[in-house]
Amino acid sequence: MCLSPLKAWHALRCMFPMTCAVLSIGTELTRGELANSNGAWLGAELTALGFEVTEHAVVDDDRGRIVEALHRL
């Protein structure tokens, strides 16, 4: 029995839930100079695609903290 591509996609999502995290980078975000509207938009779009967004993280422009956040996520 063959499944349509859409049904196969939904079956795989049930077997292997897709999770993700959103990492936003920018000192202007950590200082509160800008609202993280891109992070909010990405979270909504990823959810609409079927991802479970488990975390939003924001770090400043420091290379070491960026690398640390990527390793943690």
C-alpha cells in the first residue's frame, strides 16, 4: 500500500516529532533596544510547519557566547 506524500509526511511526524529552538543574536536585542519580532515570527512559522518550538534564546554579539548557545541548543 502506497501513501500519498502528505499522508507519509504526517505519519513520519507522528513517529518522529520535529523539535527546534530559535536562537536570535544581537546586542541590540539583549539590551532591549529592539523587540525580537523576528524570533516571534520564526516561532509561529515553524509551529505552522509542524515543529515543536521548545525554546527561544537570545545572546549578544559575543562570539564565545554564540558558540556556547549553539552547543547548548
